[in-house]
Amino acid sequence: MAESMESSATTAGSTSRALGGYSLSDLSDDCLVHVLGQLGPQGGAVVARCCQRFAGLFSDDLLWRQFLCDELGLPADVRLDRDARVLYRARGARLG
């Protein structure tokens, strides 16, 4: 059963690519981090639930630094003494 599911998934993927279709998972990690950054924390969280790879990329400190700097209007090269994700969440707890 699992073998037939794998072959049908492979066939579907091959057909999609033959027709010019691509998926997010075809992108490099750097590109995906950029996409997640454009989606923001809420949109990125939705995409991060799709698979372990996206979830791992969503925990990238540079991505959370971008979210924090964008939210607070800070320059991208500001020095942070703590993990950007922790700071972003703490900021939300104070404001919310």
C-alpha cells in the first residue's frame, strides 16, 4: 500500500514538473528563508507547519532578527544581546 502511494506521489510530482509546475520545496534554504521573511511571523508560522524543513528554517535567528527589526523600526545591523526569536516573543507579551 505504502509503495503504491509513493509511486503515485512520484508520478504526480513528475507530471507536475513536466507541465512546468514547481513547489516551494524546490527552492534553496536561503530562498525559503527570504520567502518566510516576506510572509511575516504569522504567515511564516502557517507555512512552517507544512514540514520539518520549513519548521527548521522558521526558527532561523536571522529571520527573527528581521521580524524584530521590522516591527521596531531598527536597522538590520543592530546588535542584539539575546536570541532574536526570544526578544520578538517577549515584545509581543509586553504589547499584547
